Amino acid sequence: MAFSELYVCDLCSNDIVLVHADLWTPGPDGTPLPYAERNMVGGLLNRLWCGQCRAVRRFPFVTLDPPGDHPVIAYAEAQRLNCTGSETGPCPVCSTPLTWAVDGVPCAACSGGVYRFTGEWEDAV
């Protein structure tokens, strides 16, 4: 199950959501697309902050080859690989290291506010 963190700008209320261990499905060119219940499971990804792009970016950290037909397969593979759901890596756009550390980061939408941690929740598959 995915685990999400909400950050909200203390000035303009712009928000971003970072996600641990979200399911994805392969698109026509193999790129990760949001998982839909009737699609094959391509693996797990995290949605992390890129400080250079000032945007949330996807980082696939478990890839099933071939894709599986049930979400449990992706989580079992993550467990086999000793993944915690907090993996990070390079931004797919600019190669800057992605991060979970967003609290206090300047807002991408306004010039004066900063993001503040607001809450977290676990998403059911």
C-alpha cells in the first residue's frame, strides 16, 4: 500500500504530495503510468521532490519484467529486494537527486512561502 505525505505552502496554500511505494503500469513506450486496476502492474515508484525542477517527479524503484497481474507481486518483489519504500534516485528530467526533505523548501508557486508538512496517510490498494 502506498503511503503519502502532504506539504502545503504557508503563504499561498499551494500543495504537493510525496508518495512512497505507489503502483504503476507500463505505458506504450514502457514509461511508468498511474496504475489502473485492470492494467498489468509494472512495479512500484516513489513520487519525490526535485529541487532543480521545483516539481514532484516519479522514481520507479521496483520494475517487474514481465509485468505482473496483481499488486501483491510488486510488493513481494520489493520485499525480496529489501526495499523500504523510501528509495530515491536521479530526477528523470534533470538528473538532480530527488529528495523526501521538503519541509521548509521554498514554494514553487509563489516567491515568499515555504512548504510545511501537513499530514500523512496510507492508501489502500
